[in-house]
Amino acid sequence: MSSRLRWPRWGSAIRVEVARRLPVSVHDGFDYITDPGNWPEYWPRLVRINAARRWREPGDRACLVLRMLRREVELEMTLVGIEPYRLVEYTSEQRGLPAARHWRHFEQTDDELAYRIVVEYQPRPGWRSLFDRLLVRRAIERTVRETLDNLERRFRVRA
């Protein structure tokens, strides 16, 4: 069961949502995408996974190291909810950026996986709001599209 995200009343949350049909069944796609052992194969700019023993139950945590702007940064993720073959929900925190909520939606459509990635975050107040609304949003959109491109290539090779 997933919880609903509640942001502070000031300002409006930024929501990035991108969907694509992938050439794989919902079961195979879900099992591949949610396995931390596969993340280096499709996650853009992933250098290494420092910790991700499990990613199956609410409260499970993962710490990823990503290369961003020629330096390594840590991304801390916490699994909020998981509905096998339907939905994964988690939060992420990265120093210097707003915390975010993520949803991964899985749906079988004909013989393909209809996969939708949603990221939502509350821009920080003050001068950082402009940075969060423009640059952070663009970076998230680019990363989501690269993730989908990488997954599509992976699944086509495996088919």
C-alpha cells in the first residue's frame, strides 16, 4: 500500500512524469527493474551502489553514488511501498537538492510493459527555488528519459 505525499502549504510541488512502452512483460520488467543488481546496467551516471541489501519491503534503504558535474555524490533512497508487478514508491535525499518522492508504475499492455516514472519534489524557498524549478527539473527529466532509453535498449537486446 502506498502513502500519499504531503508537502508544506507554501509553493507548489514540481512533478515530472514520463511513460514508455517497453518490449518486455510486466513480470520480467518489474523483476529486472527492482533488482539492485541490475541498476548499474541502466541507471544513468551510476558509479556504484554503497548499500542496497534488499529492495523489497517498506523501510529498505539504498545508497547510490552518482557522477554529477564531474564529482561523485551520494543519493540516499528509502522504499516507502511496493505492490509487486504494479507500483514501487520511494523517497530520495541528496545533499544540496530538495528531497523527492518517486513512483514507478508497471502495467501490462498487450505484450509490453507500460512503464511510467513519476518524480515529485517541493522547491526550496528563496533564491534556490529558481534553481530547483528550472535546473533540477531539467536534470530529472533528462535522467528519467535516459533511464527509459537504457531500459528499452536492454530489453531489446534480451528479446
